[in-house]
Amino acid sequence: MTRDPKKFREIARVCAVLSKSAVTPEERDIFATLAETWRGMAASNESLHALLDRDPAIDTDDLNRFDNYGSGVGL
């Protein structure tokens, strides 16, 4: 899974488009919620990386091992 906030924002944009073209109110609400969730993840990700960049004591290589979490690789 990517940690690129630009990718998160692109996914949010797609969800927002899908929300506007949804057939039912339920679908519209679901996609709108997904869009907001992805935007929030992008903002959280940017905040996290800003903190990591400021603290040289944090070894980001330790965090990179979670990139493959769930795939059976890296843990």
C-alpha cells in the first residue's frame, strides 16, 4: 500500500466523482464518506512525515517494513 499523500488525494478525487454520479442516495453517501476518509488519510500522512522528518532518532527503515504488512513479507 502506498504512503504517498498525492495518491490518497487522487483516490479521494475519484470517490468524490463517483459520489456525484451515484444512482442512489446511499451510494452517494458511501462515496462521499470514502472521499473524506481518503482526504483525512492524506492529511494525517503528511503530518506524520513532517514529524518523522524533524526527529532524526526515528529510523524510518523500521516503518518501511510495514509496506508489505499482510502480504507475508517483511514481518
